[in-house]
Amino acid sequence: MTTPGSDHVAVTRDGDHAIARLSGEFDMSATFTVEPALERALAEPGVHVLTVDLSGLSFIDSTGIGILLRLESDAKARGTKLTVVPAPPEVQRVFEVAGVADALPFTKPAA
């Protein structure tokens, strides 16, 4: 499965692993393309691991954070492992300020 990238998200698949790479700004206007792409990736038959890569984001607002939190809940309900690649530090800070940095399964940076 490969979903052509919009301005905000590109989804690829390798076996049972889907990877959604987000880029640019994840705000209210981006949700109209990002949210359905994430939902499709999670619902794709045979996907057991979904990685959401935020390393290409330049901005995220509360709408984007809310979608990621709901995706985590939906993944758990489906028995799908969700991992989240952290955003750049200036964007990742928004998760910390909002108090949700521990609510998502962020990967640890490489040592």
C-alpha cells in the first residue's frame, strides 16, 4: 500500500507495518487530509504496526494533538501497535506544554 502524499501526509506499507509521514503544519486545515489518511492506514487489513512520523512537522496545534490521541485509543482497540517518531524539538515542546508527552508512544531518539 502506498498512498500518494498530500501536502501533509504520505503513507507507505511494508508487510504488516504502515508508516505515515507527516510534514508541514498539522493544524485544523490539515486534518481534512491527515485524519482520513491515518484512519485508512489503521484500518488497512493486515496492518499490525502503525508508525506516525512527526519528524517533518513544522507546527502542530491542539486539533492535531487530539487526532493523535484518538488514533492511539483506536489502535489499542484494534490491537495494533502504534509508535510515534517525535517532531523536531520546537514542535515536540507543544506536547510537553499540553501535558500529553507521556500519553503517546513516542520512540526514543537514537543514542
